[in-house]
Amino acid sequence: MENYKIGYNGDAYVENIHHIGVEYNGNYYSVIFGEYVNGGFFSIPNWNCGGELAEFSDVPWNTESIQKSLKSKMAAKAIAKAIADYTRE
């Protein structure tokens, strides 16, 4: 028997999920993003990174958040802009 307990199931609060492929500077980023109970989130599984997002249109804040995990400010900015542009359509 495992020594853990699932204390919360927030499935009802996970919504507005998107999956886009962003090509930047010769690299490919598979970006999954959406909303959950605490706000926005992103995951870039093929780069082993993820974190929180503000409103999808908030490019400066999202750039900083993506950069913390991705470690590339220019790629983070391109991805934040792609998220903003995609959700604006």
C-alpha cells in the first residue's frame, strides 16, 4: 500500500486546453497550455519544462514564466507571443 492520499480532484476546473507546435530558431516546441483552478499553465514536454501563465495575452509576464523553466528568453518570448496570437484568433 502506498503512503499517499489524493486530497483534491480539480478535473472540473481544467479547461480551455490547447496544443500547438512552435518552431523557433531551428527548434521545435510542443506547447500544451490551458486553464486550471489557479489560473493558466503551460507544459513543453519535449523540453522537460512547464509552469504557470497569466492571461494568455500577457506576453511579458508569460515570457518570464516560460523562461524560468526553458532557460532561453528569446525562445520563451516567441512561445509567449505564439500563445497570445493563437488564442486571439
